Amino acid sequence: MLSIHNEERAHEKYLAPPHKIHIFILKNMMFILYYLLIGIIIMFLLDMHLSAYRNKIERDMGEKIEYDHFTRIFIIVVWPAALFIIIKNLV
């Protein structure tokens, strides 16, 4: 009969140690998640800005302003460029 200590050691051989590739994939997945989360936050802030100033913007430009789904996804994916454009226009 196996003791508790021997049973624990028997299960240890089935547990695979974390390999470098698993750690690499996990770190890259977290980077992608953070990247997309920042893009979603920026898009949310742009939507809030548009909804707050929609009437003024439409009156000044003379046309209806609205983000379509393609624009939303595009800004979420390429948010560093969108952020650069926003900051450039503010200065």
C-alpha cells in the first residue's frame, strides 16, 4: 500500500513543468489583451466625447457625424496612430 507521501510523488511525474514556449505565449497573449483593452477604452472615450458634443460638431460641420463598426474596430486595433492624431490636433 502506498503512503500519502508516495502518492503525491507518483502524481508529480505527470505534472509538466512550464516550458519556455508556454511562458512566451502567455506573455504575448497578455500583451495583446492589454493592447486591445487600451484600444477599447480609447474608443469608449471617443464615443462619449462624440455623444456629448454631437450637436455642436454637426452644427459646425453641417453633416451628421457617427462612428460605424469598421471605424470602431479600426481605432481599437490601431489606437497608437489614433492617439497620435488626437494629440496632434489638440496641440
